Amino acid sequence: MKRFSNKNNYAYIDGANLYKGVSSLGWKLDYARFRVWLGEKYKVSKACIFIGLIPDFKDLYRYFQESGFILVYKEVIYDQDGKPKGNCDADLVLQVACDTYENKYEKAVIVSSDGDYAGLVKFLQLKEKIIALLSPAKHEKCSILLKRTGVPISYIADKKLTLEVHKEKAPDRDRTL
């Protein structure tokens, strides 16, 4: 496995929140670039995506793994409309708490805009174990509960030029790129 950093910082990513937040901005995240960026910007050596397990998405899961992410799956149930539900919040919080008490990492990066993580952020602040919160949503859509913690928040939208999937340029009339 490739090493992304010489530090031992971990990223904990709410996969559904990341996907929905960036999609709401009208662009697609390049997960491979995002993983490299996490390593370069925050010295993240291990990045975990918490995500619902849907067998039809196996190619997506493989892409995430090939990009350097560790996937933590949640069993998915379906509502009466057939919409999948795989809320990973509790799993992410429990994993962070376990890793913190086992002293597995130096500092954490949390990727979500969900106010349900405010308690986790406060816990990490108390333990002096958090670098930043990365919000996939616009500034005004990031939970006020997270903002009130005083944790440094970076907005993924501000990194669109770096992290967006770049479409290949169509050849010009002379067939050059």
C-alpha cells in the first residue's frame, strides 16, 4: 500500500455526506486527488470512508480502495420507497473514539457537515486530537452546531479547482488537445 504521509494523522469521512454535499455544489469530486490532497495538506496517513454497502456499487468501492481509502461498510436497509438507508454516524463516532483511546493516530480530520458530529468534535478538541473539520457543503449549509465548536473548518467547495473531476478537453479542429 502506498504511504501518503510521514505523519500519523487519520481522516474519518462520512461518505454519504461527502458525496451529497459536493453533488449539491454541482460538481464531482475526484476521490483519488482528494486522497492525495488529504495526505499533502493534513499529513493523513490513513483515510477511512464510512459508507453503506450496496453490491451494485462494487466498482465504486474498488476505485475508492485503489485511491488509497479504507472502506468501513454499514449494512444497508431499504425504506418503503426502496431508497437505501445506511446511516454511518454512530459507526464513525465509535471508530474515532476507539482509535483515540488506543492512541492509533496523532490528529484527526473529520469530513462532514452534519451537526450530529458536534459532540465528537468537542471530544477531539478536549483530547487535543483534531486538526480540522472539512465541510462538503457550502458555508451556510454547514451545521451551526459544528461552527459553534470553534474547530477550524475548511470548505471543500473552496478547493474545487484542485479536487474536481476534470473532463478531458475535446480535440480542436486540427485534432490536437
